[in-house]
Amino acid sequence: QVQLVESGGGLVQPGGSLRLSCVTSGFIFSSYDMAWYRQAPGKERELVASITKVGSSTKYASSVRGRFTISRDNGKNALYLQMNSLKPEDTAVYFCNADHLSSWPDYNSWGQGTQVTVSS
């Protein structure tokens, strides 16, 4: 029922920029805090940025703070991540989903993610 479709990834040089998009359906988007997650090979999935229901507050992992900006458009049921000054260590598959996923242990719905590769 829940659908999460990420797009916008690609191959970029260090210092470059990308804008990721996530189009959602199957739930009341505006009722949930949302987040971007990423997973690099051999690493656990990590939370990189989150945003509250109406976009009034944002939080960032220390590794991306100052470089990434999360935003949302509740009219479009869409979530965005503007990524600037990209570094090789940002290379990962990026996923969108609700924040606070540990609150729902039976929930397991993920999109395919979008690959971001930062390399010269």
C-alpha cells in the first residue's frame, strides 16, 4: 500500500551537487515526520536528515550538516534532499521514509532507493 519512489541520484564529482526527490502514496503524507536515510556497502542504514510534518523543523546527521537541505511539499506528497559540496563518503543508496521507524516494529516498507556515487 505504501509507495516510496526515490529519484535524482547519479554520478557526480567531489564538490558537486544533486537534488533527490521522493514521491509517496498510500498514506497521509502530512501526518508524518519524514526522513532521508542512506546505506553504503558494508554499513548499516543511517538517518541523514529529518523534517517535521509541516516542515517547521529539520535535523541533520553531523556528517552532512551544512551541506544538505531537506524539504517537503505536502501538496505533492513529496520529499526532497538538496545535496551540495558532495564528498566521496556520501556515496550510498539513498532512501526516503517516515522518521521514528522504531515506533512501528511491524512496519517494513521501503522503496528501491536512488544511487548516489561521488567520485573523480
